[in-house]
Amino acid sequence: MDSSEAIFNGLKDAGIDFVVSVPCVNLSKLLDMLDEDEEITHIPVTREEEGIGICAGAYLGGKKTAILMQNSGLGNSINALKSLMELYEFPLLMIMSHRGTEGENICGQVPMGRSTPRILESMDFKFFKPGNSEAAYEDIIESWDLSQEEGKPVSILLEISYW
């Protein structure tokens, strides 16, 4: 099972049936897989905070939600995550392509890459950093359960070395 298949299978087995996404080259194969799946509604969005709001509405409509994005989008969505998702105790699985980590070739990605774990910690949001496909699959299922239990977002950070 390759890296994208592990994430896809984890989403399916966790019962995620509604995914919003912001484009990322590392997530492109996964996004194609979601588009082809008839059991998961996939909504591409242009901004992360837009996706957070859509996930909130979908959750109220009975869906199990996830957002796929680059970690750079975390900064764009902090207010929506805290004052919407956490305030109203909506679960959300955040799958983030963690850019700016070791091996990054775009220097503009590095500052946010370094800050992402600290930002999540300061928001009191749990996150996982799986190092391989098997761990990613397990972490996705555990993260969704934890997000439902705690009533707030939980993230999966997929560093460059994961791909």
C-alpha cells in the first residue's frame, strides 16, 4: 500500500464520508482517488477557512468530515478552527501536507513548516506525524475517534519524508 492509498483507506475505514480540499502537489493522487469514490463527497475549495465552514455545515447534516490541505493553510483557518469547530465541539480530521520540513526545496515553506507543530500545540489540538503508510492508516482512524471524543479537530502531519 503506497502513501496515498494508506490515507485513502484510513479515511474510508474511519467512516469519513465528506472531504474538502485545497490543492497540494503531495496530495494530488489522493485527491484523484477521492474524486473517483462514490461514497465520499469531495468538495475542492479555494481557501482553508472556507473549507472549515463547509465541514461544520456537513457535520450538522450528519457527515463525518475531513479537510486536506497544506500546513500553510493552518494560519488561514485558526479563527474558524477555534471559534467554530472547537466552540461548538465539532469533530474534524485535518490531513496536512507538512511542507517546510527536511527535504523542502521551496524556502518560503520553511518558516511555517517549523511553526506548525507549535501552533497546533498552542491551540491545544492533538496531532500525529506518521513516518510510514501503516502508521498513517492507523493514525487516521485513531485521530477521527479522538476528534469525536474531544469534540475538536485532530491533525495528521505528513512530512516530506512520508511521500
